[in-house]
Amino acid sequence: MSEILQHNLAVIEQRWPDVAQRLRAENVESIPAQLIEGRQSTLSIGGIQLTSRHDRLAEAQTQAQSLRANSPVVHLYGTALGDLQRVLLADASLQTLHVHILNGALFALVLQLLEQDDWLSDPRVSLAYADACSEIQLPFFALPAELVLADDSSARIRDRLVSEVHVDFNNQAFAADTPDNARLLEQGRALLQQDTDVAELFDSQSGCDVFVIATGPSLQQHLPRLLSTSNSANRPLIICVDTAYVPLRNQGITPDVVVSIDHRITPRHLPTEDSAHIALVYVPGQEAAMLKAWQGPRYVGYSTSPLYAHLREQIPKATLHVGGSVIHPAVDLAVKMGAARITLFGADFAFPGGKTHTGWQDGDLGPALSIAKHWVRDGRG
């Protein structure tokens, strides 16, 4: 054990013995680190630089400036080389700095190479592994490199951090004042006024079984059973999401209700032929021509998105829960219709078996398989 590591671990052992125990067990050899030189130097882990190699202090100062000024508490996710910790602690108004370790082996390596005892000894610092908390803490800064390098134990926290970092950017797509959104809402106004409120479906199927069918790869294995069940005398109510409609119809399965919320859905996904006995449930923003061509009954509702704030006041309709996936309103509809039991098919939120969807080519409905960078255990371990 190097003298530097002994010195650093002595501080951690005294203040956070449980953390020290985990750090001692980390496999530092698993970290493919290289020294990268510029005007200064940094570590590169598998081609990912932990910090700037030209001006680490300036980078840390820029990162610190992104946080709310004079915040008494800050949560830092990732440890890097200690630069941001030192900049944050230089602020006398900071009362507590919670440092969350995203990659234990990486931090153990840094403890071998560089003195970290200055910030580790600061009484305002609290140190823990990120997986010690089940949810992210605010306000926070997440070191970009370690969002990529986070180990498996920190995967859930990493995903929540990425989601939170992206939330403002992602929400831009749902701003009512953007030209595209304003156009989509206006061109569908006439149908919104005349189509039936989705509330008319609520409590219409009390006590029944409902199948909610999504388009994940696992749907493929259930298609024979679904075909048989759909032809039985006591078939359950079948609700499918828009992208599952074509794969189901191609197998001879006719859903009772189709749910659609994405303005990118086209007649390719929702062909109108032979749809006279199928209900379509949608939220405003779909192309009016496609909706108007639907032969079956149409029901419309809103989500709680600010996108619909003015429309909700002008043309009241019921609300369905929408949380980023069309599966959410499909399940919420089943609940509000009075289902006694809901069975999900194809709700994978993953790419099992090396496929992105059932019934569509790789990349047809969004990101291709090649973009998948993370894994999680499925229900079978």
C-alpha cells in the first residue's frame, strides 16, 4: 500500500469506517487508467478524461458556478481528482458538502495516486457511496465523466441523475409556445371540440380483465396465446398502444382500444382500414387528418402537461396519466375503466433478445439497438 493511500485511508477510516472497508475491497486493477498530458495532466479511463487536462481549476470553477449561489448544502456525485470539492469548500457559506462515490474502484485508484486528505478532513464534508441512498439529493452537481464511468452498484442513481440533468432540455419539446406545438394544437382544435371525452369510458368495464399490450420484444412470444385468447368467448378487454396496433393486426388480433399520444405517429403506425369497431383514445397534438380518417369512435383527453394548460380551460376533457411512455395512459385508462386485473404484454423498456420492438425493424420506432449502453437484471435475474 502506497504512503499516499495510507494517508488518505487513515482519514476515511477515522471518519467513515464503513466507506473505508468498501474501498479496501475495491479492485483497482479493473480501472484501465492512463495519464494524459496537456498544459496540465489528468487521468483517462478507457478514453474518458476525468477532468480537463489543460486547466482543472478553471473547469472546477465553471462547474461550481452552475450551482445556486450561497447554497448551504451541496451534493456532489462523483469524486474525480478532488478539484471541484476544493472549489466548493472555498466558499465560506457552504455548511455541508455531501460527496457521493459513483465508482468505488476509481476513487480507490485516485486515493493511491493523489493526496485527497485536505478536503476529506474538512468537517463540512460527508462521504458515502451513491447507492447508500435510494434517491438523488438536491441541489447537486454530477461530474460528467463519472456519469459514464459509474459502476453497477450506482446504476440506478446514475440513471436518475442523467434524467434530472436532462429534464429542462427534454421539457422544451412540450412548451406550448413553440411554433410546431402551437400548429399541432391548433390544427386539431376542431376534432378536440367534437370528439368524445375519454371520461365516457371511465367505469365502463367494472370488474373485467384487461390486457394492455405494448410493443417490446417480449410481445413476440405471446402472440399465439393472444390470438387464441382474443378469439375466445370470454375474451378480456384488449387495449394496445399505437405502435402495437400493426403487429397485432398482422397476427389477426383485433384490439378493442388503441391509445396514442405521440405527434410522430402516422398512418403507417395506425392504418385506418377495418378500424370501424376499434376505439381510438388520443391526446391533442396528433395530426388531424390521420385522426379524422379513423373509422371507429374517437375519445380524447389531456395529460397534466403545461402544453395543454390553455386548452384544458377552453375545452374541458378528462385527464390520463402520461409519464413519457404511451404505456402509462394505456394502463391508467384500464384502471379508470374499472379493470379488476390488468396484464401487461411487451412492456419491456429494454431490448431483450437483441431487438428493439416486435413487428418493426431495428430503429423504425426510435433509437437503434446499437445505442444501448447499460444493462439491468430482468425479472428472471
